[in-house]
Amino acid sequence: MKSIYYAVAAFLLLSLGGCGLETAGSAATSASLKKQELEQGRKSLDRAQFQINQANSTSTMRLEDFKLDEDAKE
């Protein structure tokens, strides 16, 4: 009778341990996905900042050219 009790207890412990491992695996997978999302977001932010800086530079150059043209007309 004790052997059945021990077998049931061992089964329950192993079952609960398996749930813990599954939870840990799910958490690791979720963390990995979040890390990838964060990296992609940073890359998108860097690209957007680069494009904004290019647009500002182009606008500044055009404004300077316009001012030079206006000065030359006077």
C-alpha cells in the first residue's frame, strides 16, 4: 500500500515539476521575443532619426541657397 502512495506522490511531484519547466520555457521564449521587438524598434527609431536629419539638412541647404539668390538679386 505504501508503494502505491509513493508512486502517486512521485507522479504528482514530477507532474508539478514539469509545469514549472514549461512555465520557465514560456517565460524565456517571451523574453526573447520582447528583446527582438525592442531591437527592431531601436532600428526603426535610428532609421527615422537619420531620415529626419537628412530632411533637415536638405531644408537648411535650400534655405541658404534661397537667401543667396535673394541677395544676388538685390
